[in-house]
Amino acid sequence: ATKCSSSERWQLFDVANSMVSERRLKVTSALKTALDKGEFSLYMQPQVNLSTGKVHGAEGLLRWEHPELGQVPPDEFIPIAESSGMIYSVTEWVIEQGLHYQKQIVELYPNHILSLNISGKDLAKRELTVQLITLINEFNLNPRQIILEITESVTIGKEANLKEVVDDYRRIGIKVAIDDFGTGYSSLAYLSQLGFDELKIDKQFVMDIESSRTNQTICKATCDMAHSLGSKVVAEGIESLASYTRLQGFGCDFGQGYFISRPLGFDEYLVWLNKATRADDVKHHLIR
Ligand code: C2E
Ligand code: MG
Ligand code: MG
Ligand code: MG
């Protein structure tokens, strides 16, 4: 192979960089019209109660299908929406759609729990609280069946008003979950004074739990600590029966992951619910 001179390397770097910013520009401009064009949908990923084997509820996950860009993953467009001032309208849409779905679901399954991801940028917005209360009342929902997921990184460095915001939601009855736990640097001591209802173990610790003793220790310790602080634990990224069973053994409360089900479109999710709620244990229902 021919050696690349330093200036050639910089040229390659520039090319790569300009491709990245070109993509970013495309995504940013496409994002501006995505809501109006109805390109978003809210998928539902089932969550199971690991101790009873029964359906617990679902996490709403945003999907964006653009005619030219195709499926753009939320890990790509959410940060762009956040930095370009568009996230609030996205969050509003997710809440509206999510609570609409929840209203239809609880008519059939009254105990169904819905979790929604909320950007840290929006959590403290007064309008968001108002929108939630308005819809909860209008749809006659139980706020205790609504969980707002905030990523662990959001909780760092904004100590001052974050606790008030979290307190406000919990006063209304809405629950708060710490998402992607283990990926940030917050201490459990700090998180516990913040007050939360649920800790979600990040999938990086769960996906390969069978081959990593370290991850087994992390998951077990997280379950024990969260429980002694009085909160529930959710494991995301359960991809096999072996990890399902192991987390069950750790006393992990709820689980979600490809082993149970991939995120599903709303109609598909209703079909899944219909089958899964009839099974005495979702785990057995899954083994084909
Ligand atoms: P998250 O909230 O931690 O969601 C879990 C992610 O793990 C989802 O990716 C889900 O599809 C994926 N997942 C679930 N089970 C498995 C599994 O068994 N194996 C593997 N490999 N992955 C699994 P997704 O849907 O691409 O979402 C990525 C992130 O984007 C979410 O992470 C969340 O932070 C963000 N996001 C998604 N929807 C929304 C939304 O409506 N609002 C906001 N603000 N953020 C969202
Ligand atoms: Mg989440
Ligand atoms: Mg997560
Ligand atoms: Mg995540």
C-alpha cells in the first residue's frame, strides 16, 4: 500500500468531515418538515414483569422514515433536534401520540404502563407539565401508569432545579425513570436524593451478560442498590433466554429486549398484547 503523506491524511480527514456535516445539514433540513409530513411514528417495545412473567407495559420509541434518507435512527436525529431548537415540538408530538395510544390500550388492559423518553432539554419546560396534565385529564388516565425516562447524563451538572422538576412530576403522580444507568458518572447517592421511581440498566451491561462476569456483577449490584433505595429496576437489551433468566435471578423487576420483542408498530403491538396477555408466562409464550 502507498503511504499517505500528512497533508493527504488531512485532506481525507476534511473529506470525511465535510461528508459528516453534509449529512447533518440534510438531516436538519428534513427534520424541519418531518412532523408536518407525518413521517414520525411511535413504536412500542413490550416490557415484562420478570417475577410474574406477565406483561408490564411498553416503552415508546420514536421512528422516522424519510422518503430519501430512509429510516433515520433516533440516536442520530434526537441530538440534532436538540441542538437546532426543534426538540420541543418532537417531544410534544411523542407525548400526544403516546398518551393517545395509552388511552386506547387501557380500555383493553387497564394496568398497562407507558414509558416515554423525554429530552433533558425539555424536562423543565412548564408547557410540558401543562400538556401532560391536560392530556391525562382529557383521556382520564392514571398518572401512576405514566413514566418519564430521562437519561442519566441529564442529571449531571443541573442539580439546582432538576430536583424541583422531578418533585413536581412525582407530586402529580407521574413516575420518573433514570435511563441508560451506568453510562454516566452520577453517584447513586446523588440520584437517590433526586428521587426516582425506576432505574434502567443500560443495554451495554445486559446484552452480553452471559459472557461477562463484570457485567453480571454490575447488574446484580444495581438491582440490590436500587431496591434498597426503594426503587424498581428495568433491564433493557435482553436478547436471550439465558440473560432473561439470570436477571430474573438477580431480582430485576422488569425487562425488555429483542428476546421478548423488538419495538413494534402500534397495530402490531396490539396483536402482541392480545397473545402475550393470554399466556400465563410471557417467557414460555416466546419459546417457539
Ligand atoms: P433508550 O431509551 O435507551 O432505548 C433503548 C434502545 O435500545 C432502543 O433503541 C431500542 O430499540 C434498543 N433495544 C431494545 N432492546 C434491544 C435489544 O435487545 N438489543 C439491542 N441491541 N437493542 C435493543 P432506539 O429505538 O434506536 O432508540 C435509541 C435512543 O434514542 C433511545 O435509547 C432514546 O435515548 C432515544 N429515543 C428514542 N425515542 C425517543 C423519543 O421519543 N424521545 C427522545 N427524547 N429520545 C428518544
Ligand atoms: Mg428509554
Ligand atoms: Mg435506555
Ligand atoms: Mg439508550
